[in-house]
Amino acid sequence: MKRFMAVVLVLALLVGLVPTLTVTAAPVADLTALAAYYPATTPIFMSLRTDDGYIETLDGLVNVLGSRFIRPAGTGPWLSLYHSVGAAAHEDPASPEVQQRLAAIEAELRDRGARVIGEIHANARTTSPEPMVQFKVRADSPTLKALLDLAGRYKRPLNLHAQWDPDTAQEVERLAASNRGAQVMLAHCGSTADAAAIRGVFARNANVVCDLSARGVPPLQGRGDSFAVYDERGIRGGWKQLIEDYPDRFAVGLDILQSWEEYEVTVRAIRLGLLANLSPATAEKVAYRNAQAWFGLP
């Protein structure tokens, strides 16, 4: 079976917890097994890479997952834009190539009920194992601002992969400032950003939030753990106080996992290291209530 990337959002309970915002690369058969693994009321969010079998695969998954499927938009068009036109496309949102992609993304939001734009890669030079996304463009480019405007128009978050290079960090803040009515969700909480950096971003930008995928230990895809927010023993550095100070700005997550064994180990770190060390009210928000609000779930 064809393999593809999937971002899986599941709502969690504090007891017998299942994680929020999980990412896994798996054949369709494994995702069908995943659907059976969770309770019938568990919503699932998936972001799929475009390939020849995309529509057929997606429709099959929708049939299996039913109301648990939360449709994304934009990853495929965004990657095709970069790889067909290059970084220059991000400076000219009026170009036919950009307008075609924006129209396709808007159709997903308007006609097919997509609840998020992304994962959109602005800077993943060294923070993704996938060669297709290992590039860097301006995070405040006119095209990205147009994409954020589209997200704001439909009240859906823009999930942005932006590793925390100094220039990218400044660009992300300028992007957020360009439309305060739209929400920027930092994929992997800026990947390499530390707690002090994110505290400053949150203080200056009420429309920026974080998912914590790929910020736990054990390290994923051979990455080191120097940028981990938490491990199975607890929360590192200044992250605990930051999460408690901004309890509405975080959601738990995983990232690309290679086996069910790796999945179980990583989820255990979320349960025992992260959520168990937060106040009950904050843990509930980080586990699932924030995701409910961001994605407009009942």
C-alpha cells in the first residue's frame, strides 16, 4: 500500500489518556487499525501528502473514520508551489500559480469542511526528516500573508512549520501581526525555540499558539533531545511555568513514528512526563480542550 504522512488529532481524557495531534507515517491498513484502536467518539485530524492515489485513499479513510475525520487543506498545494515555481512564488501572491493554489485551498475550506490549513512549511531546513520539505522561505512573505488571510476568513488555524532561526522567528511575528483575526499555530512549537523565546512571542502575539508534536523524548527520527520540552520524568527548563502561564496556547502531540512500540513509548512520556506534571485544569486544556477550540469541534 502507498505510504503517506498523516497528522492525527485525537481528543484525550486525563484518565486513560489518548494524545492530541499525533503524526504518523503508515499504510492505510495501519490507519484502519488505528481507527479501531480509539473510542468511536474520538475525532481524528489527518494531513495527507498529495500523490496519485490521494483522493481514493482520502475517501476510503473518511468512510472508515466517519465523524472522527477532520479534514485539512493546503499541504499538497503548498509543496507543489515551491517545487514547481520556487521561492519566487512567495513574493507574488497575484501570480497565476499562487492564485490557483489559494483557490484550491479555499475550495477545501468552503466546500469540503476543512478545519485547518497545513502543515505549511516555511523553514524546515534541518528539522524534518523529509527531503521534500527541507527548504526555507520567508515566513512573512506576501504569499504566506495571503494564506493567513484565507485562514482568518474561514476562522481556521494556519499550522506553520518554522524552525526558530533568528530571521524566521522575526518573520513569524510579522506574519502574525499582519492579521490579528487569524490564528498561527506553530507546528512543533517552533521546533528549536526555547521557552523564553516562545514566552516573548506569546506576550506580543495573542493569535499565536503551539502544538507540542516532536518536542518530547524519546527523540524522533534520529533527532537529538536537546530541544525536548518534556520527557517521561517531567517537564524541562522553563516550559512548565510557561504552559501554566499560557494554558490556552498549547496542545500535545507526537510526530512521525516508525512503529506502534515507538508510539506507546512516546505517548507514555506525554501522559507521565507532561500532563501529569501540570495542574488538572491546564492538563485538560493541553490534552484536548484547546484542540477543540482551535479546530471548532463540538
